[in-house]
Amino acid sequence: MIVSLLLLIAHLGGFISSLHAILSTRTSQGAVAWVISLNSFPVVALPAYWVFGRNNFQGYVVERQEENREVHQLIGKVMEAHPEVFSTRRHTLPAVLAAERLALMPTLHGNRVSLLVDGQATFDSILAGIAEAESYVLVQFYILRDDGLGHRLRDALIERARAGVRVYVLYDEIGSFGLPAAYLSSLREAGVDVRSFHTRKGPQNRFQLNFRNHRKIVVTDGTAAWVGGHNVGDEYLDGGAEFDSWRDTHLKIEGPGTLSLQWVFLEDWNWAADEVLEVDWEAGLVTRGDQEVLVIPSGPADHRETATLMFTHAINSAKQRIWIASPYFVPDPGVMRALQLAALRGVDVRILLPDEKDHLLVYLAGFSYMNEAGSDIRFWRYTGGFMHQKVMLIDETVASVGTANFDNRSFRLNFEVTAMVIDKAFNREVAEMLEHDFARSTEVPANLIESKSRFFRLKSRAASLLSPIL
């Protein structure tokens, strides 16, 4: 009797949840999958849906509007007083204008952008910048580890805090799962304000584990900022115990573009700490070069699917080439069609992926999508270690470096940030970097999947069907 009652409750809950899935799931494929699962296997699917199934991050938008209103007003006044930092290209290039409207941020002129290749160059630059900070340091990483690199960052932040510099650290509690309390205590005891992103904040998010704050941002004094693929862990320097080496890319931005990354950090801090930080919005307006930067934040609190549209727009706007380097290739149908159409109209479409794997299901799913892409799109497997960079090259003018992978999680579930640089010289520098990567890679034959066993093809196809939750 009790078992029958529990089963009835489970089926009722599954039916009600399936209605919720129809109304809220962003893709039709995902909605169909959840409806079938919730009504066929409610005992298993019901808890899974409420932990992993939602695509909307509840509460963040409201808090963003309420707490950031005063900051919006302040930034507006500063920008109004300094029109020289706004790029004039946004008035003449429709592609840039569309990207600005998507980002809800302007393209900013007067930057000096440095390309940082691999961990040693990246963290040497970040730690040197922290050591020079005089007013404040903002640090945000998806992963913080209690290892050699983690200790170097911790000690650098403690030194600045003891010198009277305000230091704020934000980390993702799921990405940094297992970070010892002693690590956090040592920072707090030195005066560092350290918080988790607080993914489960709010009653509607209490059981939600599907969202991640995947951003990696460092800002010092409002004049310099770093963004890219690196987290804080020894493997990001040398590959650690699992990989022979680690290939990644970061950027250092000096100039007005710094303020956009500072703004992204402030939004996340407001959510995590219920606090509007006092930062300098004037210092970053000093021009340091002539490069244009557009920062595109994206996440599950956005009204639109910003990351998906960003990639689709970039692919559709390409006329000569679109090169994408990503550790994962699990695109949705719209992005896949955009890649196919770009290749058909003669665009040089190249996708650079790692040959080594760190997530088996994602790795397997990639073979299915590569097969679907067709022979007009060229794929390479990087063989010089594990490749983790998130880089995109568009024609001869635009290049981007950020945190967003080429998969459903980054498209819809993660908070991400991408810095788009509009500059021919920087584009050439990124092209040279990627050409060096291609030289250390093997091009994938168009019929590779056909040479695999039937069992492998089955595993690959099954993994691709799981792509909405990978």
C-alpha cells in the first residue's frame, strides 16, 4: 500500500514537472527528453530534473537590476564624460553593432592587449600585476586548488592585503569542491574577503547543482585585467600528474576594456555577497594603446542565449576564415548549421581540439558531431599535451579569448566571459599562435568515424544524445 502510494506521488510529481519542462526547457530536444523520462521513470527522473534539469538561474536577474542600478548610473556619468573611449567602428560595422547589443556593453577603444601563451607566462603576469596593486585586487576563478600554484596566489594576495590593499576573491564552490577550509581561513585571517559564488542561493536554487560560474577574471586597481582559460592549479602550468603538458591561452588588457571585466566581476560579487563594491571607474579610462575590446559576458540569467548567439553570429559574419580552438566540440544544431553554411560559402573553417581527453563522454560525443559536420569543415587534434584554450579567430580583424567552451554547458548553463579584440595586428599574432598549434596537431580524416568499430560508433552516438547535460 505504501509503495503504491509513493509510486502514485512520483508519477504525479513527474507529470507536473513535465509540464514545467515544456514551459521552461530552452530546447525542444531537451523538453521532449525530460517529458518522456519524467512520465516513464519518475522515481529516477524527478530528482534528476530538479537538480540538473533547469536552464534558468532564478533570482540573479532581479538582484542584478536592484543592486546595480547605482553602479549603472555612475558608469553612465563616467562614460558620458569620456566619449573618446567609445569605438567609432560600432557605427559602421553591423557585425560589431550586433555583438555590442548581444553583450549589452560597448566596444571600448584605447587598449593595450597582451597575448599570454600557456601557464608560466599567464601567472607570471597575473602575480606581477597583483604585486603592483595599490588600491584593490579582484580575483575570480572557477577552480582554486590547494597546491603549489594555489599557494603562490594565496601568498601574493595575503601580502597585498597586509599592505593595506583591498582584496576580493570569488570562486565556484562546485569547481573548487574539496578546497580545504584552512586555505580559505588563511586568506580571511589576513583580511582577504573571499566568497563562493553561492550557486544555491535563494529558495528556488536550493537543490540546483547544474549551474557553474566558469569565469576567470583578475582586475587590479581598475587599470589592468586578465581573462582566459586558466584556472589555479599546478596542472595549468605543466599538465600535472595526468597530462604531459597543458596548452592554454589568456589575455592581459590595459585600458578602458578593463572596466568591462571589472563590471562583470561586480555583478557576480553582488550576487554572492549582497554587496556593491566601491571601485575606481576613472583610472581605467586612461588610454594605453589603440586596440578595441568588446567584453561579452554570458550565462543562464541572460534573457537570450548569449553564448550560443555569440558563436553563431561570429560564424555567420566570417567571410574568409573562422578558426576555433576549444577542448570540447558539442555544438547545438543551430551552431552546427552555421558552421556548415560557412564552409559551403568558401570560408576556411577549422576546429582545433585536444587529442587527449579529460571528460570521456564529451570526448566520445565529439566524434559524432565531427561526423555530422561533413568533409567541408576541417578538424585537428592537438598532440602536444592537453589543450584547454578557448580561442576564436574571425577573418583578419577580430580575435577572441575567453572562458566559453564549444558545448551545451557553456552555451546555456555556465556563467562565462569572452574578450573580443578588434585589431589586425593582434589578429595576426593569434593566427601565428594557432598556426603553431596546428603544426603540433594531426588533421582528422573526414571518414574517421567510419573506421571505428560499431561499438565505438554506438558509444559516440549515445554520448551525443546526452549532450544537453554534459
